[in-house]
Amino acid sequence: MSVLSLKVSSMDAGGIEGSSWAIRARGITKSFGDVVALDEVDLDVAAGQIHGIVGPNGAGKTTLLGLLLGLSVADSGSLEVLGRPVGRSFVAPDDVTGFVDGPGLYPSLTARGNLAALARLRGPGAPTAGIDDVLGQVGLIDVADDKVRGFSLGMRQRLGLAAALLTRPRLLVLDEPANGLDPAGKKYVHGVLTGLAADGVTVVLSSHRMDDLEALCSEVTIVATGRVVFSGPVGKLADASRAVDYRLVTSDQRTARQVAAETDGIQVIDDPGTRPDRDVLVVRALQPALDELVPRLVHEGLALRELTPVVSPLESAFLALTEQHTEQQEAGR
């Protein structure tokens, strides 16, 4: 699908000045036939924030991003973007852009040719960033004259991001921008997005990569079966009342297992496929118990080489919240 701009109602002239919110949605509902894709969704995204949209397949993420980009309109509810109400009579401003379902590109054109074609579509005199500048930002300047048909999926994703940057957006909406990225591509994309946010640009992105969301986003919204089950700072997802599994690696795993088993609040979990004398130990604990375990290990003269969650806090919360919501939905039937 092509890089697209949001279309908002013509009653928005000059409405964004002084607004601290890039997006405000209240009671958004969207159905496709008998399928309710979004059900009374509320969403607040502050200006200059990187905000993640998380949810299982079919949760309504792409539908929500499509509404933000003006690809469709809600059946009910209200939506404001950059301080301007989104209505059914559309115009295309220059300051909101992005893509869903991947960027639409011309395979027979070069990377530079694709961006030149998109710039021409905006018409003479339309404000755009320099083509070589945006290619440099996403790390594609060395392949600027190569045809896109030979690009990998990750390179196409980066070129789609470069196309979005051409418009110098104030709001950037991206669907799975990290899809197919290798470590170098990921580094470029993360650098671009964090740089945009530092300059006051608002970024809304969906991803199944929890590590990317944790690294980039200040806030996330988790959706399940069309409803919001959590929205807020990533740090608030860490539940102090929920035990977490941690990978523990020390200089002496046998002794570490013994110390862990003797520490109140620590449960030693046999990691599938590992033996007690192997180099990975999994323990389940609340944070206070973990804080007690670490100094005890050090006191025994053990070198602590790894202590990391088996599942990231965001992924753990995502699984717990979506499973709980699904169970409640099934119980109510």
C-alpha cells in the first residue's frame, strides 16, 4: 500500500497551534459487516511521543492506524488529529503521513526514482525534504540508484520510511516498520524515529517486536478483540504483584541453584532441555525476593553473569492482559 496522508475535515484551519495532544479519540467504533473491529476505543497520544499499538492478530491495530491515516472513517465516536476533528469530508494535509500493510513502491524504479515520483505526485511547490537527505537518514544512500525489485524486505521498509519523511510530517503512523530489518537496518530506523520525537514529531507505530516497542515507546496501548485493555507508560506494565521468570547464569550454577532454593520467595524452575549442571538456571520471583537473592549469590563468591527476564515485561503484560480479556469475553457469551 502506498505511503498515504491523513485526510481531515475542512473545518480544521489553524487548529493545531498550542495543542499538547497529537491524537484524541473517544468511543471509536468501527465494524465491517458483522465483525466489530474497534469497540468504544479511547486513545490519547501526546505531541512528540513515540506511542506503540500492541495486540494479537485481528485485534484491530491496522483498523485503528487506518482511521488515523484517513483510509476509513469510524462508525461512531470522535477523533481529533493534531487538534483538528476528523470528519467525513476529507482534505489531505502535508503534516501527517505513514503506511499500513507495508509501503507501496515501484519495483522497476530505483530508490531515488521512487522518492522523486512521490515528490512529483504532491504537485509543484509542495514542501518536501531533500531526497538524498532522507535516503541518508535511513541508510540507503549507497543503493540510491539500485532498482527496488532487488531490495530485501527490510530495505523496502526503510525506503517506505524515507518516503514518509519526504513530507516533513508532524505525525508519522507506521504499521510494523521493523518487519524484516537486520540489526543495521534496525539501528537506522530506531535512530530516525527517536530523532523525530526529539524534534517534536509524534510517532504511532504497531509492532509484534516487543523489544523494539520497549526500546522506542514512552507509552503503549494494548488492544484485544477491538477493545483497549491497557494504555499508559511502559513502566506501569511491570506488576510488582506478579512473579516473573528470570534466566540466571553465574560462575557456579550448582551453588547458585542451592542458594536460590534456600532464599525465601525464590522458586527454582527446571528449564526444559537443561540439566541442573548446565549453564542456565531459571528462577521465578517477585522483585523483593530477587533483590535478596543477588547479594546472597555475591556473598557466596559467585560471579553474576546474567539475570534477565525470560519474557520481557511488555510481552509478559501483553500475554496476561490479552488472555484475561479473551477469557472474560468467552465467559460472557
